[in-house]
Amino acid sequence: MRIAMIASEAAPFIKTGGLGDVMQALPAELARIPGNQVSLFLPYYKKVKYDPAVEAELVSSFTVNLTWRQQYVGLFRWAGSTDSLAVYFLDNEYYFCREGLYGFYDDGERFAYYAKAVLASMTALELRPEIIHCHDWQSALVPVFLEAEYRASFPEARTVFTIHNVEYQGKADAAFFGEVLGLDDCWRGVCSFDGCVNFMKAAIVQADLVTTVSETYAEELRYPYFAHGLSGILSSRGERLVGITNGIDMGIYDPATDKALAANYSPAELAGKQLCKRALQKELGLEEKDVPLLAMVTRLASHKGIDLLCYVLRRLLERELQLVVVGTGEARYEYALQAVAADFPGKFSMNLRFDPALASRVYAGADLYLMPSKSEPCGLSQLIAMHYGAVPVVNAVGGLKDTVPPYNPETGEGRGYTFQSYNGDDFYGAIDRALGDWHANPAAWAALVQADMEADFSWAIPAQRYMELYCSIV
Ligand code: GLC
């Protein structure tokens, strides 16, 4: 099958979050399936364009229009492309040669341009994708422009739109419709919501299928508490809104081979994990002793549950344990966490940085991994944590609910500790149960760690499910 993937970031080229990981792993996994030809489209950001490690050659250039604007598109093909997986970068220095990816005053215009530029590029390449799979609001206008202006070039193409996080919808004021999109007025209804232009809403109504990144989140999106205003629109898609839980690239995230670690280990040979814990304590100035080590690697954003962490923090740190937090984000959380860390030297290590190698060492050194997110479409770090043998403590929402079934010490079933409402005392209670089991029965704990490490979170299963969905609409 010929599949075009459209996104705004993909590792290893450029990544700001989980979307970047998914866009690295999913296209590669689909390309491994015999008979598939996958083309991945990305903006040619400054950081990618001037990265000496990323070689690409110019294939073609042309312009696209957004009302009176006529904008250049340079179509580059990555030198590492193969027959089954080609990566294309769309060059326009005015829109993309900036520091950072998002958060500019003209993001709406930048990604409206991007949607058109992708369709024009596929036309120039004479790609005939059967599936055009778009991700998040940055590529959400592709299904709209396809139908409104490019249908003749792609008469057979079907569209899939995946929501990685409904919180970011891509909104612009109503005038944007006429001033930038330049679409026929019959498209105004599709593109508008609540008096604004709303990119994500347009894709939800226009795409042949809408998916999201876990089964539970697909259900949650039908309710106002989770849907950031779009519950009505999302539930109107009925069975055409489907959840497929993400995987992780188990080749990249592997404690048996990870070079960032002080020692490598596997489920059969856990001794290395103990060495990693000691090494981490030493590296971060924690007391080198055998107490439970709790960890979080996270953006310090409110939906990640940092309020709950702040609420339980001092009570937690009175106990015999250690805590490591790695991440940056909202200033209020950075200040609050640093202030507490100053009161608990040797016990609480607060690391205000984004450092993938340190993150690996934290997953490897931790006994418990905390993820009290208020909502979590899928969540990747709980999967990495489990694969590194850190037992998760999670709020049972979205992908956390789907990937961390509650542990039952009586039967040994389950993978971690869950709580059921966004409440600090319930979070504390779940940690308390985990600590109880850690102390009570080391052999059972080791078996839990082993089972978590052995769980299959690979992309093979989700990639198959995407294939089934694609087949159901082509
Ligand atoms: C977003 C979501 C996260 C998900 C990721 C990849 O970052 O917030 O839960 O795992 O996308 O789909």
C-alpha cells in the first residue's frame, strides 16, 4: 500500500515530544511490511536544514498560494531514504528557518502553508498515495485542501487524522478564513468552531477516519472533561473515531544495550539495574543506600499532574525514600520543586533540563515511576519506564489505563499501581501501596519488575491495526 505520513516533527531529525517518537517508529514499522511504500513529509526547520548529519537533495521547487501570498516550496529528499521509506523536507526559510518549531504569532499561516505545500509536493512527485495519514493540528488542513483543491490529482486517496493531544487544536480568528486560507465560502462551516477557525475540528469532520493514540482516550474524547470543547464533534464521528495504543521503539529503548547506562541488564540478569541505581545516586548527589527510588521524567505542565506531585511532595519526602525529577516547563512548577529540593538535599534531586541520556539513567535507576497525569492520550514514558524495570504509579486515564493494569500482589497479575480520580490523596495512597509491596516482599517485587520488562510494547501490533484500518477505507 502507498501511504503518505504528514507530521510536524519526527525523530531522529527533530522532536519536541511524544509525537516525534511516534513519527520515527510508526512509518518505519509500516515500511517493514512487504508491499508498503511510505513517504514521510516534514517541514525543513532550521535545525534540520543546517544539521550536517542530515543530508538531503533538492528534488523540485514551485510555489503555492494562500490568497494573495505566493510562497516558495523547496522539496528535498533525505539521502537516507529507501524504496520503502522516503522522507521529504519542505523548505521555506520564511516560515521554517526559525529557532524552535511552534509558538509563533503566525503559526496558523505557517501550517496552512505546510498543508498546501505537502499536497503540491505529492503532486510534483506523482505520488499516488492510497492513504494520507495526518497527525495533530499542524497537518489538519491537508484533508480540507485535498477535497477543496487537489482532488483531481488524488482521486483515490483516503485520509486518516490522528489526534495525539486534543488540547492543541490550532485556532485562529474568524478573519483568518478569508485572509489566509482563501477557500471557497462553502468550506467556512467545516473550518469553523465556536466563532474561530479551528484546524483540528476541520480534520475531525473531514477525514475519512479519525484515530487517537489509545483505546481509552478514544472513549474519553467523547466527554467534555477530556475533549477541550470538541466532545460533540468527536462523538458525532461514532465508530469512525478509533483508538490504537502506541508502542515504543524497543530497539532504541533497551536496557540491555543502552550506552548511556552505567551497566546493562535484562529481565534474566537484573544485577545491572542495582548498579545503575547506585551510579544514579552518586551522579545526582543522593545518599548511596538501599531505599526506594522514585522518579519522574516529564514536562512540568499542569496536565502532567505536577499539582498532585507538589501536593504530596513534603509528606512523601518525610519517608525513607529518594526522588528524582527531570524536566523543564512552567516557571511556577520549576520554582516550587526547586524550593522543596533545597530542603531535602541528598534525598530529592531536581534537574531542570531536557537530557535524554540522563532520562535513560533515571529510568534504569528508579524503582517506581510516577505519572499522575490529569489526562494522557497515550504516554510513552510509562512504557519506557516499565521496559527499564521501573514500576509505574499512574492515574488511570487514557493510555495509562490501557498500558498499566493494576498490580494484584495476591495473584501477581498487573503491571503497576493506579488511582482512579485526579486527587492528591489518592495519588499518595497508590504510592503508599507500592512502597508497602516493595518492602514486604522483595521476591514478588523482582517478579513484577521482570514481568514489566518483558511486556511487549513494540510497534508491530499497532502497525498491524493501522493496516487493518487503512484497508477498511481504501
Ligand atoms: C502527545 C500525548 C502523549 C502521546 C504522544 C504520542 O504527546 O500527550 O500522551 O503519547 O502524543 O502519541
